[in-house]
Amino acid sequence: MNKLTATPSRHAVQAARSPASVHGPAAVRALLRRYSPLLVLMALGLCIGVLNHDFFDPMNLSRIAIAAVIPLTIALGGTFVIQLGSIDLSAEGIVAVAAIAVSMLVENSYNDNHFGLWVLAIGVAAGVVLGLANGVLHVFLRIPSFITTLAVGFVATGIGTAVLSGNTIRVSDTALRAISITRYFGLPLSVWIGVLALGLAWFVHRHTILGRHTLAIGGGEDLARLSGVRISRVRIAVFALAGAFYGVAGILAVAQYGQGHAMIADGQLFVAITAIVVGGTSLAGGNGGPLNTLIGTLVVVVLANGMVLLGVPPYVQQGIQGVLIIVAVTLALNRSRRRIVK
């Protein structure tokens, strides 16, 4: 019988099914790598709680949830882009434009507009339009996503600065402010909106063609194209979807801070990308998901909260977050399969 067509022996089949092959050291390492962000979150919470018992106080846990909402919403949009193997650096600018658009249309200190909560759709629409701009420029002009989104982010921030001439709009609309004040089950409505955004992202990721095709492109664009995936359409749709999440983040920012200006999301991009990476989503694309991003966001926010409780100086905190990125990538990346690191 030809060696290529010979059936495997009974001993070979038994060896393949043996526990050693299924539960060997490689499988254990893969399991630890998969759940390392969750283990880090649990260990971090326990360590901070031991050092300062106020960490487990319900009010402090509520503060953590509130602090996590905006970066989580931004990171959810960025997760889909990174799953493509791309990067989106326009988040801060898009959030600012959405926040300014909403601030100018509700009751505020800048003009006499008072159109009510329906203008929240304008904020999301602004995010979608700018996200579409990212996708169209990236796809049709064949500009790398890094450059495209960086430029769109600068343009968006410039638009926000020019519209307000560098000023800040004070929002006095009680209905909008109620999003961050009204509480259900001990948490503000903004937190529940964040939970809803997480659920929507999870549904898109797990139960839609867009979610499956996003992972397929990130895992191997050439193979995805041969499988019939419309690469250009998926890329544009993903950037537009990310823009919608940034628009929601802009609304939450206005509700939480009670104001709108061009720098309202300053520093949030770093937190969002840190959360995505710490959650285990590879910058090379093809893996990860919204639940990973949730864990990563909580790790970042819990660490920041813990450093405040423990009295760590502010100028040290950002450095510690940088170290956290390196540690997270080290734990999540299977470097044994990479002969070349670019």
C-alpha cells in the first residue's frame, strides 16, 4: 500500500487521543496565555484590596465602572479595526467632533439651541461619517491605516477647535446630564449604556457576517479574498462601525463632564489601545474580541484606581501603564512561532 494513502495504525490513533497530547505543556501554556488577562485582573484586584481595603467598597467599585465606560466604548470600536490587522488613531478627534455636535444642539452656554435628546443620533452619525472617511481613504487611496486615521483625527480635532475658537461649551441640558446622574441598581445610566454597547459589539463579533469576515481578513487577507470575502466593503464597514462607537463615547463624555470641547477625549486613545492589547487582542489581527477588551479595560482602570488609592504619584502612573503593555504583549504573544519580529 502506498505510504501516502495508508491508514494510521491503532497505536498512532491512541497516541493522538492520549491525555498527554491534549493536556501537555504546550496546551497548558496556550490555556494560560488565553486566560492571562483575566488572571491578571483577579490578581491585581486582590493585591490592591489587601493593601487598601477601600478598594472593595461599593462606592469605589462604582467609581471604577464609571471610569471604565468611556475608554471601553472607544476600545470596542478600536477592537474591530485591530482585528483587521489595521490601527485607528482618529478616536480622540472623532469623539471630540461628536461631543461638540451634541453640545451645540442641546441647551448650552454657547447658543440658544435646545433640540432635546434626539440630537444624540447626530453625535453617532458624526462618528459614522468620519469613520466612513477613514475607511474610504484607506481603501480607495491605498493609504496605510496608521497614516489615514492619524490625519483624519487631526482634521477632526482641528474642526472642533475652529468651530469653538478654542472655547468650551457648558452643557446645562438636564435630560442629557441625567445619563450620568440617574442610577439604576446603584450604577449610573451611562454604565448601562456601556453594557449595551458591549452587548452590541459582542453580537456583531459572534453572530454576524461582518464579525466573521473581520477575523478572516485579519487572519489572512489573501485567503479571505480567495474565499469570497469582499475585503474593501468589510474594511469600510468596520471603520464606520468603529466611528459609531466613538460617537457614543462622545455622547457619554458630554453627559459625564457637562461640557464639550476639542480636547475632551485627550489621553483616551492611549488608554483604549492599552486596554485592547492588555485584553489579549493581537495587533497583527485575526483574534480577540469585545470580552477581551472588557477585561483589558478593567485591568487598566483598576490599576489606575489602585495607584490612586495607594498614593502613587501621577507622573509615575503613565510609566507603569507602559510597562503593563509590554508585560501583556509578552504574556499574550506566542513568540515561539515567530521567526521574524518586525
